[in-house]
Amino acid sequence: MTGECERVRRLLGPFVDGRLQPAVRSAIVLHLRECLECIEEVRALKRLAAFATAAEPAERLRPDFAARVRAAVLRRNPGAFSTPRPLLWWRRLPFWARSAVGAAAAALLLLGVFRAGYSVGSERTPATGRWTARAPEFEPERFTRAAQVLLADVAYLDRVAEPLRQPLLAAKLDRFDLPRQAHACLARPALPASRAFVDLAEFVIQVDVALAAAGADLLDLRQLALDRGLVAVEPPAAAAVDGDFEPELLPAQRPAPRPEVAEALDLAERWVDDPRQRSLDDLMRSLFEDSSLFGAAGTQGPRMSVKVFAISGSVRVTSGTLRYGGDAAPGSGASK
Amino acid sequence: MRRVAHRDGRAFEELLARYADRIHGFLTHSLRDAVLADDVAQETFVRMYERASSYDPAHAFAVWLFRIARNLAIDQLRRRGAQERGMAAAGRAAAGSAVASPHASLEGKELAEQFAAALGSIPEAFRTAFVLREVEGMSYEEIAAVTETHPKTVSTRLCRAREQLRELLAAYLGPGVRRAEEAL
């Protein structure tokens, strides 16, 4: 073994790991072409790597491992895995904004007391002309449907001319009496399917507040809805014209979807039925990880979209498409 | 991890399913004791849950998790220091005897055992660098992050690990060992 061989061998580890500068690498390649001992050393390093990969530990993980870990977490962290309720929308506002909202609320309250002597939320009964403190009745189906229409508007708000955004959303809020329904929803002691309704109600109130605040960037609402997994609906272009959006129902006579589409739709339906899975990420993760279809196509960079529309409080998958090729970019076309 | 920090049990189980085998394998190599590796792997995931809010998404999750596992493994090795030194000596002896054995007749399982014995006989820092590189496929930078050192140190440790393993397993790594390799 020559002195050059010694120098080369010190670099063979980084060489097989691809860590050398191109010039040094080229010099080693030249040396290896002529030195059988050193090339054998490279082969030995590669065999060593193969041993490491092939020599799995004799003892496999016991099947109850996950259960034991979970039990250990719960033992040391009572209350673990019980998802805490996210902060209410006003708690997420900066301090100054909370102060402003608080001051405005106080002013409104005082004004209401001054004018009527009753609390906010009361209404005048036509017969007597007196104010009563009757809260509106929460109507889950109507509220969900109306909120979904509002969400659809929010979803394509960037396609609406800036001056039209405020009146478009205001019309939806007024038309369906959404803010009062949202407050009624939050006031209910026992909420049906509570989280989904609470999320929607908080969002509606946030829209209401944003419209009331001068100079608010309404596109922030769109991002907020996306962040909270509320909006991923791509409504038809026609919706932008009349501002209304009705979900497209799957006709009964429609031919059965291809097996892979059916599988994705089945997963999507289970996703929307499962109250624990709320975000679009959850759905996409299920589609990519649970489905053998996507497992098989994974190397090609699967790209897919599934459209899920909400109807009257229950959610139904109405159409689905799968596309392959290109970068995986989950995140289109689902709502819950 | 953001979801785990928010006590999302499903997210926790997803991570558990994805990393449990890898962490257990890494710890088995590190500790050379499957039962202890099981315990330390369990503690690793408990710590993962408890420290979820401190995880910085700017860094790879696997690096963060392996660092927890590695630190716990080092604690264990320190705790049983004398015992470990004894085991290392035993491992060295086992590897030495393997070198003397005729490799051509070895079955894959035996070869794996000899490899494990040789791996167990080298210093922990070398072993960790080697396993993270060759088994986990981590880059030098990732290994440096796990072991809280510099990539150049990783390079040195890898060289040392390979040299020592090369020496201990010379009978299996030289020319004409293809049959033994295929037995794996």
C-alpha cells in the first residue's frame, strides 16, 4: 500500500457517502481505477453498509407497545389526549383589539339599557310594544346551510372585486340572520355535534365583526377559514355571479365511479362522519396513507382532489376526482 | 406535532405508528438489550408527548425524536456503566471469536449476530453515528443535530466506526465473502 493509498483510504468513508468536493472525488476516482486494493476497500465499506441494513434487531417491538405508551402518557399526564377547546375567537385577538371590542360591547350594552331598559338580544313583541328578553331559537339545519353558503362566499372572496366583498358577505349575514343564529348556537348549553357548530358559529361572528370594523382586510377571513379547516370548497364559477351556491347533488342515475374514485369517496365519507377528524389534512393523510391505491402510486407523486359538500348539517360526498402526476398538492376541494 | 401539542390523540398515534419501529431498532443497537430498548422507546414517546410544545418545526421531527431517544439511551448506559463496559468486553470477545470462525458456513442469522456483536463492541458515539447513517440514512448534518455535535465530528466518528467494524468483521468484508453476504 502506497502513501497515496493511505491518504485515499482516509477519505473513502466520505467518498461513499458523497461528501467530498468534486475535485477530491475525481482524484479518488482516478486512483481507484488503478488501485485494486483501494477499490476492494470501497467494496468492503459497501458490504458493511449492507450488513447494517440487513441485520435487523432480533427482537421486534411487542404488539402492545402503542397501548403501553398511551397508558404511560395518561398515567403521567392525566387529561392527555382530551383535545382542549380552542380559544374563542376574541381570545385570539391582540390585546388592543380585545379592548376595543370590549369597549364597543360595553357601549352597546349601555345604549341598549338606556333605550329600553332591557338586555341586548331582546326584541319588541308587536302586540304590546314592550321589550322581552327572548333569545332566538337555534336552528341547526338552517344555520349549517346558511353558514356553508357564507363559507362558500368566503372561499372565493379573492375572485370578487374588492368593493363588492363587504356587501356580498353582509348580504349573506343579513339574509340568513346568521349572527343571531351563531350567538344562539354558542348560548346553547348542550350543542349537537358541538365542535363543528361552535367552529362555524365562531367564524360567523368573526365575519360579522370584520364587516363592522372599518378597513379590515376581508381576505384574512378566507385564510382564517382555511387555517381552521372550514373552507376548502371550490364553488362553481356561477356562484360568483349571484352570490349563491347550492351543492351539486349526485344524481341517482349517475354511473358508479371507478374503483379508485369509489375508494377515495368512501374514505372521504368516513372522514366527514368522524367527529374526531376535522381538518382537510386529516382527510388527505387518510387518503395517502390508508389507501393502497395511493400507496401504490406514491412514487409518481399522486395528486388528487375530492369535493365534499355540506348539506343541512350532515355532510355528503357528492363528487370526486383523482389525478395523477405532478407534485403532490393536497388541499383542494373539501369542506366539512 | 402541533396537533400532538394540542393533545390530539390521533396525531400522537400516527407518529407512534410511524416511528416506533425505527426508534426501537435504534435503541436496540444502542443499548444491545431489547427489553431495555423497549422501555426506553416507551419513555421516548412519553417524553415526545410531554415536550411536544417545545418542538421547533424549523428542524426535522425525526432528528428531534432521535435526539430524545439517544439522550435517554446515554442515561441508561451511564447508569449501568460498569455493566456496559463488561458487555462491551464480551461483545469484543464475541466479535473476536467471529473473526476466527470460518465464515463460509455461517447462516445469515449468525452473521447478523456477529455484526450486532461487533457493533456493540465499539464506543457508543461511533455506534450511534454509524447506525444513524447506515440504518436510518441520515445526513451528516442530521446526525450532528441528533448527537449535538458538528458534522466534521460526525465524519470522524463514522470513519472510526467503519475502521473498527472493518477490522472486527474482516473475515466477512474481504474479497470472496459474497456467499456470506448473500446469506443475509
